[in-house]
Amino acid sequence: MNYDLLQQLIVHLAAYEAQRPPNHRNDMESFVAFLNQQVFSKSTAEAVQFENGETVEALLSQLIAFLYRYAKGYIKKALDQTNLITIDDFGYLAGIWQRGGCTKTEIIEMNIHEKTTGMEVIKRLLNHELIEQIDDTHDRRSKRLLITDKGRGVLFGTFGEMRKASLIIAGNLNEVEKLQLLYLLQKLHHFHKPLFLNDRDKGLDELLEKG
């Protein structure tokens, strides 16, 4: 047994107990979160490389944009031999299939798009006969989108190549790092989605106040 490691854990456990408020949860999940903050966060901060006086937020924004471009390129390769032109085509088709049909507004909001952009994607899928639209029984003013047999065949045919693309996008992260990144990205998604749906017409100063 590595007693040095055990001693380090005991020191961290003592620190955790000392700083824990009386009514705070006392379980493994809370201790792991504390340990992550004390050990992982410190080593990560030391490993991050900043250039030209960049802030954490500026570098984070830049790298998220870069990752989107990398992913877009890999996914374009995955869709090369299909009727799907962009990742948006795939996202809309997959969303309509997963939901068993939905309205235009629902699929556009699910994919975090402006209405004009979403309608272009929907029109493209309709023109390729990958989806069809029918009257919504709950709202006569709306159209319900359904995937066609042709669309289902195209979608299912992409899964193998899309899985390859997703493995490349995940890169050299190990399983723990993937889950950590997934947790953080979901946290950001849950922060930004209501701002996009309800406050996207507001200025940056107003959005900062809401944040």
C-alpha cells in the first residue's frame, strides 16, 4: 500500500472537515468535489498557457470557437457521401426522429438557431424528401415535421461515420476527463439556453447583469 498517498488523503480529509459548514453534506461526492478544487484545479491552472496577457474568459471563448471549427471539419467528412450538407442537417433530422416528430419551432429551438437559419435547414430537408410536414392536430396554425423512410435510411446510414467523427473530436481525453468536460459544457449550456430563448435581443450589459 502507498502510505504516502494515504497520508496525503488524510491531510485533505482533515482540511475538508475543518472548512465544511455544519449543515453541509458530508458524503463522498462532496469530498471529491473539494479534492478536485484543491488538487486538480491548482495543477490545471498551472498547466494552462496564456499568451499576450489573455484572460481566462478570452482564451476559453477562443478555444470553444476553435473546437467548433475542428468538429465541423470532421463532421463534414462524415457526411460526405450523404444528402446531408451540414451538421445542422444531421442535428435537425436526428432531433425529429428522436422526438417522433415535432413542430418547426421546437426543432429550431432545440438546435439553438435563429428562425431564418432554422427554416433554411428545414426547407433543405423537405426538398430532399428526408422529412415531411403535416397539419398539427393540436394547433392548426402549425405544421408538424416527421421523418420519412428515406430520411430514416439516410440518418441511420450516417451513424457509423458520425461515431468515428465523435471519437476524433474527443481527442486524447481519458474517460474521466471526458466526463469532466461534459459536465462543464452541460453547465454552460444550461446557463446560456434560457438567455438565448428569452433574452437574445438584449445588449451585453443586460445579459451580464442576468448572468
